[in-house]
Amino acid sequence: MLLVGAGGLAREVLAAVRALPGAWAPLGALDDNETRHGSTVDELPVLGGSDLVHEHPDAAVVVCVANSARPAGRLAVARKLGLPDERWATVVHPAASVPAGAALGPGTVLLAGTVLTTPMRVGAHVLAMPHVLLTHDDEIADGVTFAGRATLAGGVRVGESAYLGQGSMIREGVTIGTEAVVGMGAVVLADVPAGQVWAGVPARMLDTKGTAT
């Protein structure tokens, strides 16, 4: 397996992979930041830039990039690399709870303590950090990031590359738009339009100065 990205998230994904003995043999991390080349991520070597995925055609790949300032970043990396679906590793930590019948897209990562309460479809290259809760009838598009302890009530729709911050809570039936960002600890009671940043209790849109409107 190759991990694309050599930061803190790569360490977390690597720990999940190592908790699945026999699933994959990690080969190295790849990062387009040249200052990281030749270093290690928890004893895994950083081999070079992301384009090296094409020199290892038999290796599974997972993108380890997440940043609320660039919510579409992980999906952009995956699309740039242009690998077929079968190359992307779907990583589910053994301490995650995924019911029979759930469908996880290629490249998705569910870290320890993540719970899906019913069968549902989760898109490609989705990231759920520890203790994320997804409940009945939720719809999760590609590239979504759930920071730790983010919680969805039932029937929530989350658009492509949205970012839900740590400890955020989303009311039943709400829609989170494409590339929207929900701040940490936010309580979302209404739909969040695409591209907007919402925070607070209850959550409201932030202006360009970070002030609730």
C-alpha cells in the first residue's frame, strides 16, 4: 500500500492499516512537498512525490489529506492521480462498526470508533475520523470529511467535499452543501448552502472576517 500524504492524517491511517494484519503491506508514503522526501512517517519511508503511484501498479493507494481550508483537496488529489477504482484501498479500522449491507466507496477511510447505525451508501474518498456517528438514511457524497465526534441525525444529506468539524452535530433532515464547512462544536439546525462556512450554537454563516451573520 502507498499513502498519499505524509502528515498527521497519514500517521492515523497507517495505524489503522497496521491494525488490520494481512490486509496490506505498507510500502511507503508519497508527498509532493519535497522537504519530506527521505524522511519517515512512523518508520514508513517517504519515497517521493505522488506521481510515484504509477510506478507501483500493483499497490493499493489511499489519499491521506484533510484540511478545512481546502475541503475539496483530497478529492482533487484522487482525481489528479486518475487511478481506477480497484487501486483505491478502503480502510475500515477493526474498532469501527459497519453493518452488513453498507456500501463504502473506494478510497474511504473509517477510523476507530466510527459507527454506521444502519446500512447506507458512503461515497468515495470519504474520511471519518474517530467516533463519528452516521445514522439511518444519511446520504454521504464523495470526498466528505468528518472530523472526530461529528454526528449526523437521520436523513442528513452531505454534499461532495463538505467538511464537518470536530464535535459538530447535524439535525435530522438537514442538507450540507457541496464544499461547505461546518465549524467544530457547531449545532446545525438548518440547511447549509454550498461553499459556505457555518459555526456556532445554533450554527450560522460566517462572513469573510469569521463573524456570524
